[in-house]
Amino acid sequence: MAQSQTKAEFRAGWKVLVAGLVGVACGASPVPFNVIGFTIDPIHQETGWTTAQISLGITIFGIVAALMAPAFGWMADRFGVRRVAIGSTVAFAVSLAILGVIPSSSIGWYFGAWFLIGLVGIGSTPVTWSRATNMWFHKSRGLALGLLLMGTSICALTVPRLAVWMIGQWGWRGMYIGLSLLPLLIAAPLAFAWFREPRPEELPARDGEAAILTGVTVGGALRDRRFWTLWISIALVAVAYGGAHVHMPRIIGQHGLPPETAAGVMGMIGVAVMAGRIITGMLFDRFWAPLVCLPILLIPALACWLLTGTATSEPTILAAAFMLGFAAGAEADVIAFLASRYFGMAHYGKIYGLLYMPFAMLSGLSPAIYGAMRDASGSYDSVLQLAAALFATGSVLLLTLGRYPTFRSSETTA
């Protein structure tokens, strides 16, 4: 019965899932983070701005996007996810292209462009795409979310190569204009054709719940201990992982390995993130999700310990990188899946947006924490030991969430 329901859900919702996957891949979640590193040198050569100043653009974007996530979640709940996703995808494309035409006379234009991307682009991220996916899938929700969030991995595997080619052809300005065509000409038209919420007769079978749009209000979630437990767990894991990913090449160099090895390790992380999303999603559909998260988030704690010191072997470093990447893939699933399971779908957009805030903001701040602790101590050992403790604490906190609640229609206005 469960297998037939899974097949039925994918037959009904595969177009929405594909449109969402492409939307995630071309959206404001992965694209900026995967290309800004390639622009630092050419922008510096043209403008004379420092590396720190150029890098500050992505920090501005991350903070603004994190603050806007609840607002876009509210709009998706209020006006429909289709309008918000398509509108934000187009707005993201336009704001990304603006980066390619800003004057170089003042860095304020550069910071303003990144502010604009964060202001209008967050609706092109899983904040919106995951809402519709959750509504089309119930029995196979974990797998569907894993497939949806593979979009970030697809972006990481393809967009950097495309960006390097575009910079070689047209410079960093032409790269930003060229990349803006991905959301404008691919993601937005596909979303217009296929992306929508299900009609009442298309809703998947539920396990005793009154309707798909049941669940607690934002106020109810904020008064719920489980919301803050999940919020803190997400924050701890974001701090632990964000800096590890950005600083991984230097961490590898700490062990005396060449840059070529670091490049291979970063590729390994991309593969691991993809695997983590699919496997974790499938496990979520079969087992209690917090219990699934326990080993998945304890494994990167071990990885951080393996990366300490200065003489770790290359195979061990590759294994540690895979562990970290796998956990990063799982973490993205955790937010969307547990938000829907513990708080329902009636106000999912707003609640997901609030839970996305610590993930986005602290992932952006984590590299600075890693860098500061590295500068203070002369090595990454102390911050890696801290990260190991944060991973372990985040995993154990999830075990206190308890069983999934069953929602009734009366709770939606409670």
C-alpha cells in the first residue's frame, strides 16, 4: 500500500518537483555562493577593492536574505507559492544582472546590488519551492524534499565551471549578466508551466489529518518548546559547518597537501551533499527523523576531530570531507521536513522562514568565526574541536522533539 501511494504521489507531482529542483538550482540560495569566489581577483584588478571588501557582498546578501525569509514565507502562505516563486525568480535574475553593470566609482553600488539580491531573491530558494513539494507529497515527502534540494548540488557541480568559462569570455561583468539568464530563461518559464499547488482533489492521502492545510499558527509555533529546540539545533549545526566548508582548502593545506588535492576534496564534498540529501530523505520517510539525524550529525563531529593536527593522511581527509558534506545535505532536509511534520502546512511558509533564518545567517557568519579562531591560535584545531561539540549537541537536541503531532482543522486558527 505504501509503495503504491509513493508511486501515485510521484505520478501526480513529478512536474512540480522538477520545476522546483530547477528553481532551486538556478535560485539565490546556491548561485551567489558558488560564483563570488571566482570574481574576487578580476574585481580587485578593475577596482582596487580589497578581498575583504569584495567578500563582504555575500555577507550582506546572506544577512538580508535571512531577515527577509519570514516575509517571503508569509507571502507564499497569503498569496500562493506559485506567484511568489516565479516573481522572486525573475527579480533575482534582474538583480543579479545589475551586478554586471554597476559603476566601479564607488563600492557602495556593489554593496547596494548585493543588498537588492537579498531583498528580492529569497523567494527563489527552498523557502517557496519546498512548500509546494510538501503539499504534493506525504508518504514520500522525505525523498521528494531530498530530490528537490539536489538543486543546490547540481548548481555546485555545474555553475562554477560555467562561471569560469564566462569570465574568460566576457569578464566578471559578463558572467553575472550571463548567469542571470539561468533563472530568467530556464527556471522561471519552467515554473510558469509546471509549478503550482495541488487542487483539493489532487491532495495526497494523509494519515488521519483533517486536510493538508492544517497546523499551528506562527504564534503557536513560537510558544512551542519544539520550535526553539529545532531553531537552536539548526543554529549550532550552521555555525559548525559553514566555516568548515569555506576554509576546507586551508584546513587541507594545514596537513601539507597541495591545492590540487584541495580541489578534489571540494568535489568530494559536492557529491556527499547530494548523497546526503537523497539518502536522508528516504530514511526520513521510513523512520523517526530525529533518530535518523543522530548518527548523521555525530559523524561530522568525528570528521572534525580527524581534521585536527597537521599529519592526517589524504584518504582520511577525503573520508572526513565526505562525512561533512553528507551531514550538510541532511541539514537542508531537516529544516523543511521537520517544519512540516511538527508544525503542519497551514502556516508553513512563515514558520519555515523563521527556521531558515539561523541557517542562512549563521552559515554566513561561521567563516568569520573560523578565521578569527585560526588567527588567534595559529591553527584550525580549536575551532574544529568546537565544531565537533556543536554537531554533537545539535544532534542530541533533536531527540527531545518527541513524536510527530497530528493536526486538526481547528488548530489552524488557534
